Amino acid sequence: MQARAPLMIEHRLIEKMIGAIKRILSQVDKNKKVDPVSVDTIVDFIRTYADRTHHGKEEDILFRDLKKRKLSKEDERVMNELIEEHILGRKTTKKLVDANNRYRNGDESALQEIVSHLSSLADFYPKHIEKEDSIFFPAARRYFSEQEDQAMLNEFWEFDMKMIHEKYTSVVESFEI
């Protein structure tokens, strides 16, 4: 298995969540309301799985190692675009959280912001995933030997093993005084 394989497998789950977001958006359009807990679940998935786990492996391992290489101008440009897109995803998710909190506290006008931010995420992720799967990951593979690729794959597995502990340590710490 190549190091990009787990990243691409994660993309498939993110795509399924995008499908769920689109279904929720359709229900919101029909019912003119949203379940704030559903939005919380989407946010948790995006923050923990898509951003911290998936983008974490990309930024903390793959991009880190690529920055040590002499990339072509095009590959460097695409990597920098991906980093900026990750930042945009985080900002959009934060705005979604803020709007959902206002909506939960009775601000009905926040519903349109929730719809806007969910729509932005549903539009963003498929394009971002396509860029990584079809353009960046195949190009990035050329910069690593088979041994280096396998070492990266092992580092991905180690990263994943730490994630559940990091997540729930954070949950417990949020309850401590």
C-alpha cells in the first residue's frame, strides 16, 4: 500500500459526509429549520476527522516531508493552494459553529448563515478532494522512494493511533475546572 492510500480512503468517508450535508440542506430548504445537534455532529466530523486527522496527516507529515524536497514550481503552487484551502475550511467551520450557537440561542436569522456555511463546505470538499486525488497525490509520489513512502505510511498509522487519545483527552480536559 502506498502512503497516499489511507488519505484517499479518508476522502471517501468525507464524501459520504458531504452527501449527508446536502441531504440536511435539502431538509432545511423544505422545513426552514435545522437541528443544531446535527450541525454539531457535522462540525465534530469536520474538525476531528477531516481536519485534525486527515489534514493533520497531510500537513504534519506529507507536506512537511515535501517541503524538504526541491518541488517543481507547479507542485509547490498546488501544495500551497491546498494549505490555503485547509485554512479556508477551518475558517468556514468556525463561522458555522458561531452561527449554530446563535441559532441555538434563538437567533433565527443565523439559519441563513448556517445554510451558507454548510453549502460552502459541501462545495469546497469535492473540489479539494479531486485536486488531491487526481493531481497532487500522484505528483507528490514522485518525490519519494519506495522506502520513504513506506516510512510515511507507517507514520500515518502512528498518527492515527494517537488521534483517539488526543480527542478524548481534550474532551475530558474541557470538563475540568
